[in-house]
Amino acid sequence: MEDRAAKVEALFGAQDSMSDLHAPNERVLFSEPRNTAVAMCAFVEEYAAGFRSRGGTATAG
């Protein structure tokens, strides 16, 4: 059963042959994931600073 599920998953999904998600000759820029991570960290840092300046407190919960 698992083998059949793996085959079905390989045939259909976000990256199947009909999705045109990526072109065969598409280049990969390794800086894109890095830049995304840096931007997300900067956003969270600025958001947290604004939250603290308004007197907010974080509680685990």
C-alpha cells in the first residue's frame, strides 16, 4: 500500500509534469532563500521591538 501511495504522490502534486512549476533550464539562485530568511528575521525583530515599546509582554502558554 505504501508503495502505491508513493507512486501516486510522485505522479500528482505541486511538482508533477503538468504543473510548469519550474522550467527545465531554470537557474537556481541560492541567495533567494538566504535573503528571505534575513528579511523574515528583520521583520520579527522590528515587530518585537514595537511590541515591547508598547508595553507588551510575551507569555508561554
